[in-house]
Amino acid sequence: MSRFFIVLLVGLLLKISMSYGGVTAAERLGEAIQFRTVSYQDRSRINLKEFQRLHTFLRASFPLVFSQLEVETINDYSLLIRWPGSDPDLDPILFTAHMDVVPIEPGTEEDWEYPPFAGVVADGRIYGRGSLDNKQGVLGNLEAAESLLAEGFAPARTLVFAFGHDEEISGKQGAKKLAERMREKGWHFAWMVDEGGMVISDYPLLPDIPAAIINVAEKGYLTLTLVATGEGGHSSRPPELSTIGRLSAALERIERNPFPTRMVGPVAAMLETMAAHVEQPTRFFFDNLWLTSWVVAGIMSEDPMTNSFVRTTTALTMFNAGVKENVVPQRAEAKVNFRLLPGDTPDEVVSYVTGLVNDPEIEISYDQWDKTPGISDYSSGGFTVISEAISAVYPGAVIVPSLLVATTDTRHYIDVSDNQYRFHGMLVSVGQAASVHGNNEYLGVQSYENAIEIARQMMILGTR
Ligand SMILES: [Zn+2]
């Protein structure tokens, strides 16, 4: 059969599967957006009924998934779905996404083309909070599974889907509980694929070629609390050094002494992959990182956009002291948030910062963050499957392994999965990606349909 006919056939099948019941995949995503599954830092503000309503909607929308596969609700609001494979000797694979979304910043509703929870499908786009982050991940995986079930597809390898409900506020009630359940059941995955990577249409170094970013590692997360205590009292008789002055001086030392730059494996792999597509002399630098990595890291550290790729970053985020203008406070407190490069440990950060502060009157404490995922294999296994799935839909795309500079639910699954990848197959522009957690979040209808096809391909190719 000619390539043309294969493409036509796949397109036709896809059309049929995407509009069953007279409703298209895009319209179903639009409907899912209407459930206000909003995560608030203050958990008492969360409307948990919306999650149950979303579950009811999913059950009605994906009847084959919810009748033929093993479905379990975890901790009332998260979903665990298992599609048993025919060969129990093959390690299963795991597809994850999250059902919660971030709130709309008060006063910004007017900046949206369509109301954020209306789920409007118009102008070839699906508008609304969660269209990118991350209801397309939940619905896209379900669309893929539903259509494969309709076609009678039977995987050799077991597939598991895990959809958390509080990723945006740590994942402790969702992904963490889902992973606990997996451990109880003794499940262990060859690899998993979560949110956190996508196909970028105008990636800065590759503006003319779609770049499929598969994140094979992510940065660690650590917040230190610094407290200065000392003599307070009336401001008419101030101490020589106040708690505010002492703490400010320490913070200034921390900010002025960033961690050294370093080129980690996934970032080097990203640059090496792009080398073939960029002009000289950049190509030479990317091709010869054994020689040039320190220069390249230095250049990257000068732009806040790329700085996070080459160092453990330091961000002063909170400062609290004082209750009244004429009282010198006895206590000043600050928080500093660090994002750690793979390989840097919280202990190393604490000892580096303690050295910089060098003041026994300042107490440094921290809550240990969960384990940070390691660097996953980016030459074989799941990485190859995801790459082939992308190439099936975007034949010209450059597949780029990279480092995610944010955190996801992925870290909760590290001890149940040998490798962790972060990639959902939607095609977006850099500007559009910036709408995640911001205004006017939307996903192209075609881009969504392609993402579903990539998810289908991952399931077909991954379960061989
Ligand atoms: Zn997300």
C-alpha cells in the first residue's frame, strides 16, 4: 500500500474514532474544562465535588475504558486504570496526567478571549484553563485507549493510567497515593510518561522545524528557611545590628554567590541534537562540548531563560519581619527556593549556603523534598518508543532529550518505574506554552488530534 493510502486510512480511522456519539474529541476536552477542578494552596477552598462530577463525565465519555479495563478510585479523587496485557513477563508501562488546574488570577478574567471555564471550541482551538495543563493529558490518553479498545487492540504489555488530582499543590493526596497503591500491588514499570514535554513549533534555536522536547530528567526542589533572632525593642533605642539587618546581609551574600555553572548530561544531549540544525559557529560549539561546555554554559547562564539549564538556581522568595513601625523585631524570617541540577543534593546546597551565611545567629532549616528523579535512558527503551510515536505524526520533527526546569508529579513514581519521561504530544508555540498558569490558555484542535495519535502510537509501539 502506498504511503498516501496509509495516511488516508489512518486519517479516516482517526476521524471515525474521534467523533463517536456525534461528539468530537475537541468537544469532549472542552466539556472537561467546564469542571472547575481547581487546586488552591489552602485545601479547604477546593471544591472536591467538581472532581467527582469530572469522573462521572469521564465514565460516560469513555464507556469502553471504564467497562472493559480495571478502574480504581484512589483517595476518593484520583484514578488508576489498568489494561492487562497478554504477556505477564513484560514489565508494564505507565501513562500519567493530572485532573486539577491552577486558579485564575483575580482580575485577569477579562484578558481571556473566552471565559476560562467555558471550554469553548472556536477558530480551530479549544480554549480554557487546563486545555494544555493538563486535561489534554488525561482526556488525550483516554481518547487513545478508547479508540484502541474500539478497534479490538489487545496489548502484549500491561498499560496503566494514573490521573492525580492535586499535582499543582504537591501531588501528596493524588500521585503519591497512586504510587503507594502501585507499591502495594507490587507493580513495577519499565518506563512512564508524564506531562512536562511537548512539540514546540518555534523553538528559539530551531525556529523552522518542530522540536519535540522529551524531558528525561527534572530539577530538584528545596526551600530553606532562614531565621535571625536577636535583641528587639523600641526603635528609639535601636540595637547596633537588627535582626532585619543581619538577615538581609546574609540574603545578599546568598544572592550574590550563585551556584557554579555545570553542563549536565540531558542538556549536553539537547545541544548535541540541535547541532545538526544550527549555523556555524554555534554548530561547532554544540558539536564539541567536550571542549566548549564551559563557554556554552557561561553564555547560557547570562539569560534567565537558559540559566536554569546550567546551574542550581537561587531565588529569594519570602521575607517577613516586624509588626509595627516603631518596634525593632526580635525575629526576621526569609525563605529561599532552590532548583537543583541533577546530581546536586539538598545536603550540598545546605552546606554551601551555611558557608555563605557564616553567621551562627542565623538558623537554617528545611523540609526535605521528595526524592528527585534521576536521568532516564535517552538512547533506547521508552525513549525510542516515544520518539517513533512522534515521528509517525510529525515526520520532520527533531527529537530533543532535555531537562525539565520545573517539577511534576513524576517524582512520586520514581521507585515504581525504571525510567521517567515527560512528554505529551501537543504542538504549541513558545508564546502559547507561556499561557500555562497564565491567561488565554488554549490548544489547537489539530494539535490535540495529533497528540491523541501520538498517545495511540506510544501504546501500540510501547506494548510490543
Ligand atoms: Zn501540569
